[in-house]
Amino acid sequence: MTKGSSLSLASLSLCLFLFCAQSRALVQEKNDELYDVLAKGYEALARSPAEAIPFFKEAAVLDFSNATIRKQLGSAYIAVNRYEDALSQFILADKISPSDSTKLQIAYLLNGLGRIEESSEAFEQLRASADPGIRRTAEKAVIILKPALGTDQYPWWGKLLVAPYYDTRFKNTVFFGVLSGGRYLDEAGTFSLFGTLSMTRDTRSAGGAIPAVFSDNYVLAAAGLRITPFTGFAAEILGGVAHDLDDRPDRKMARGDVRGVLTYGTGIFAPFSFPERMTISWKPWVEVYSSAGYYSRYENVLGYHQLRAGTRFLEAGAAGADLYLRGDFTWDTSREFYNNIAEGAFGIRLIPNYAWGVTILAEVHRGLYWDHSLSSSPWDRWYSSTRFALVLERPINF
């Protein structure tokens, strides 16, 4: 080896040494910065999750491939109800370091965002988990979500709704029930022919020469076309026969009935969990429902809109309890006083088992007949009422 070669080798070795030393220094500097940011994040988290989010976001930039930081950021987003952002972080965490516990959180978030089909698929995959606890949770969730999906409802579908309630204002019990079923005309499930059988009956109304009417009591049998172009929306056109359950001198007992109704319902729902013991929780949710349609029975167009917002505050196994606020607004084109109402309510909802489709409700209402120009009301403009209801709502799989 020549003298020049020895010098070149020594120079190269020195460069490598200096490079490695500098790299270690940079890594240490970056680690120190990451540690400092995380320390600030956890300190802020003790005060408020919202304050901690910027620090965890910065930490995720400093260490992009750290799954633990991603999950911590996702948990902070959940605490401030930013579920879409939380979902993104947990998906990234699972890509970095696949984990059944992370996949379970993803399934819960998908359900809470109303993405029921994706949530069900995620839970279905977790039924094969090696963790027995995750496996049991996934199996319960699949059972609960299956009715909501209606995966067994092609080409035939069906639905049962039974909703009796008691109203303290009129000291009246009202029974309402509807059974519907049909057959899809296309693979997308947009169009279907269907039939429906419904009944309304209360305990105070009576027929005769001078009828006392607290509720419109009748049985309806009808058939028609149902169109569902996107999730939550339905347009129904149907015709049939309605038979009064109270004899009223001003009309026939049986009459033709034609309806065209638009409905839309959506929401952000409380994620499912199945704690072994009774657990106090805080899982906000919002539900919106709206309908408008023409009813030949009344020769009138009726509109109804409802907003409910609350939280799931108690959970035990497959049971839960909600506290919520509710607002209702109704209107019509014939300007009947009893169809033009605005109400606010506070309620509690008990769910004995998520898979049953049964809920028990108690609500305190305050309402008013909102149209000042309607003077035919025999009641005071403002009123209060307490209502108790039992609701059974289930799909029927053929």
C-alpha cells in the first residue's frame, strides 16, 4: 500500500466517523425535541384534550411512523367529538402497526359515524381475532348491526314498528303499529314495490252523533312504489283503503286512501361498547328526521320535523341509557290548529338490549300552537305534557 493510499483511507475513515457522530447528534436532538413535545402534550391533556391536540399533531410530524402517537392523537380527537379526524389517525396507526385492538376502535368509530356497512365488515373480520375479549365484542356487534344493515333483505324486505304511548295531558293511551314489506326491483335496492298495514287506536276517542276525537283511529291497507336513491331518504307513493275504527256521521267508515310522502332521516350515533359492568359514559349523538307529504284522507299536505341530541350516559353489557333534548315542528297547508305545533322536550331513553330493537322512553314536553292566525283551538296556546312510550322497531328478514 502506498503512502497516498494510506492517507486516502485515513481521510475516508475520518469522514465516516464524523458523519456517524453528526447523525447520532441529529437523532438525539430530534428525540429530545419529540420527548419535549410529548411531555407538553400529556401535560395539556391533563387540563383539556383540545389543548393537547396541537402537541400530539406536532409529535406525529416529528415521528411519522409512531403508531402510539397516532392512537394518542386519535383518542384526543374522540374526546372532543372529532370522529372523522380520530378515524384517520387510527387507520394510520393500524397501517404502521397492525393490531386487533386498533381495528376494534376503527369499527366503533365507523359505527358512530353512521357508516354501518363498513363498521359491520370491520367487526366481522374481528370475529377471527386471537384475543377472546375482542372476539366476543365483535360477535355481539355483528349480531346487533345485522338487522340495521338488512343484509338478508334482498330481494325481499320487511319492517315492523309498534309504538304505544301514554300522554298525561289528555290522560290518553295511543297505540300505533305498522307492518311493511316489499320486493326490490333492481340490484341497487333503489326501487321496490311494497305493501303496508297500519293501525292507530286510542283509549279516549269515541264515535257517535257527537264524536270525541283525540286521535284519528283507523286501519290502513295499501300498496305502492318506494324509491330510496340514497341512504336515509325515501319517496313513497301508495294507495289503498282506510277503515275508521270510530263511527263518525260526517263520513263513510271505509274510504279510498292515496298518499305521496317524502322522508329523510340521518344522524351521528353513539358507538357501541359492551362493558362487563355498569359504566358511566359520555357518548354524544344526534338524530334528525323529516317528512312531508300529501294525504287524501285529510285532503291536506302535512309536514313533520324532529331533532334529537343527547348522550349515552350509562352502559352495561348490551344495554344502554340516554339523556337527550328533543325538538318537534309540524305544519300543514289547511292550517288546522292541531297540525301547527312546536315542541321542546327533555327525555330519557332506556335500551334493554341493542339487539332487540326495543326502547323505553319518558319525555317532558312543553309546546305551543305556533300559528297566531288560527283561532279555532279550544285549548290554551301553550301546554305541557309528560309522555311514556314503548317502541319496538325491527326489520323482518325473509
